[in-house]
Amino acid sequence: MTPKTVFDVCVLPGDGVGVEVIAATVPLIEQALQASRCRCQYREHPASAQHYRASGQALPAAALEAARQTDAVFFGAVGWPEIRYPDGAEIALDRFDPLQPPEQDGAS
């Protein structure tokens, strides 16, 4: 079986700094991938407080489905001080797992 080399990434930039972080990070990922046989196909979808203000949906059904169907989700910062909406993107995706160091046996 040939290993997978093309990965679909659902990009949910979010609001404010999330948009800026995503914009700065995707080129870094691409540069790092140049040394490998892998590449990513990015598909951006709305998921933000600003989108909620405009549409009444913080995470549209199409964006949620796209996130469920991809190999990875690149999720920026979401939220805006004067916009309040129900939380739940992490729960809806059932995939929320920020990068953290692995647990080691006997570590304290």
C-alpha cells in the first residue's frame, strides 16, 4: 500500500489574530513540506464570531461537514469582544485536540 502524500486540510481562520496566524503559518507549513513528499490542499471555510454576526451561524453546517471529511483541521482563534454566541465547535467536531507534548511514563 502506498503511503498517503496529499492531505486535505480544512482551514477555519476565525477572527482577529486567528486570521493573521493562519495567513502567516500556512506558508511556513508549505516551506517545511518542501523537504518531504507530502503536500497539503487547503480549503477555507467560515467559522467565526464575525460570521455569526452576519449570518447567525458561528459554524455553518457546510463548514462542519468539510471539517469532518478532511485529514486535518487548522483552526484559528475565534471570538470577538462584543459578539457572544454559543460555544461548541470543538464538541461538534469531536476532533479538538491541541498539540501537546506526549505523556511519558513516570513523568511528574
